[in-house]
Amino acid sequence: MSDVAAAERWFVDHGLPYFVDGYREAVARGLRRGRIAAVVAVAVLLGTVSGVLAGMSLGPSAGLGSGLTVAVAVLAVYAVATLRAWLIVTWAVGRTFRSLGLMFPLVTRALPLLLLFITFLFINAEVWQVAASLDGGVLWVTVLLFAAVAVGFLLARLPEELDSVDDEVEAAQLIEACAGTPLESAARGLAERVDRVGAVDAEVSGLQKANLVLVLLVAQSVQVLLLALAVFAFFIVFGVVVMEPEVVGSWTSEGTVHAIAGPVGEWTGERLSQELVRVSTFLAAFSGLYFTVYAVTDELYRRQFFSVVTRELERAVSARVAYRSLRDPAAWHE
């Protein structure tokens, strides 16, 4: 395998396929206006058909939830298949799970106050009346709305974490970044030329900058999802242990409790009710939005979590300089 091919494999393995010229060109073709318009049209068409069919049999709210889910699924499949998003997601998810220890500062700082507030809502009759009255379709749309707001907030704030990632690269930094990679020998040869000019510009833009943002987005989203699932599990257990079915029934608009269908429902009875699952889901989704805002605004957490990820991204950006020298040697000679 040539040095260029080995370097490109290294970028892909580290969740940065858009740093590779071939991948980036293929993705750019996939993002052409005509192709995107066609994909959106297909998503809208399939979502509409699914929504109408589900609405006819299950009701308008179920139709809305089904339509949105199918449309989002079509766009997600296109992103995974054509935009190589799975390469980014795989690395970012793995990196997040390898750094789960960094979640504890966030949990110990954010969770106590949040649980105090959310637990107060959990034992509030009005919250049960609202959340328990949401059928599956409306509840799913609500969760998607919270998720969309959280992703939008992250996309607005995460680029700030990359301000220093693509600054100028000095010779020592270049050698250190490429140590142990297929670009090590190229970096040493390039470092001599870098020394003569002091530093080289490592700025990234376009799809390459988007790749860096997507890595941070996926890593942060996985953490938020794990914390939201933990909150959901907490309230399910808390509700089963503490909430009497008679009390739950008096707090809902119908005045009755509906047990979960299946073997689990037969074992737990009315203590694990559909109303409890809906309220827990609603509060967990709200908690996920809260975690998202807290994570990107808390300075201590940003230093602890983002510094680890951005160091790896900074290393990749520096390695990209050596990669460019291999791809276009003439541009790096005096």
C-alpha cells in the first residue's frame, strides 16, 4: 500500500473521510442541488403516503408521527449511504464510549439539580394530564421536536470549539501529530521546509470543516442520548415503586390506568402503565434538551470533554498538512 493510500485509510479510520480527496469528491456530487432536491422530494412523497395510511387506520396524530419518521428515515439512509456518514458516526460513537469516564463530571454537576426539578414535575398532576394524554404519534413528534432543537443548538455552538483546531502548524507540532501514523516520514521531510517559513496554514473549510463539526455533533449527541435514557430508566423505576395506580388514574384526564401489553405488563400490572411510560419519555426528552444546553455552556465540562476530542481533531488537521504534501509535492517545494 502506498503512503497516500495508507494515509487516506488512517483518516477514514479516524472518522474523517472528507479529508480524503476521493471521498470528498463523491460526497460533493451527492450534495448537488438536483440530487438533494430529488431526495427531499422522495422523502416528502414517502412520508406523505405513510402518514396518510397510518392516519386512516390509527388517527391523525399517528399519521403525523409516521410521516415525519419515514421522511427522516429516508434522509438518514441517504446520508449514511451516499454522504459516508456511517464512517463518521462509527468513529465518534466509539470515541464517546471510550471516554465515558468524562461524563461523570457532567452527571454530578447537572443531574442533581435537573432531577430535583424534573422530580417535582413528575409528581405534578398537570404534567401527567398533559403527557399522559399524548398518544404515541403526538408524543413521538414531541420527542423529534426536542431532538431537532437540541441538534440546532449544537450546530450553532460547536463550530466555536474548532476555532483553534485549524490554526497554523509549526514543524514540531507537525512531527508530533504524525508520529505513529502513515504520514510520519512525510511529516519529517516537510518539517524542514516548515522551519524555514516558521509555520504553515492548516485552515480547513467546506466539507472538511463540516466533517470536524459532525464528529463533535455525534459525540455530543451520544452522550446526551445516554443521559436521557438514564433519566427515562430512573423515572420508570421510580414510578413503578412509588406511584400507586389509583393516584395515577386520578391525575389523568380519563381517570383510568392502562397496563402495558405483553408479558412485562402481566408481571408488573398497572404499576407499569402506558401513562407512566409516556410521562417518563416526555421528561427524558426534555432532560436531553437540558443536557445539550448545559454541556455546551458549562466551561468546566467543555474543557474536560471537548479538549479530548478537539486534540484528536487538531492532530488530524496537522496530519492533513502532510497528506497534502504527498498529494501535491510540487506545491510544497520552494
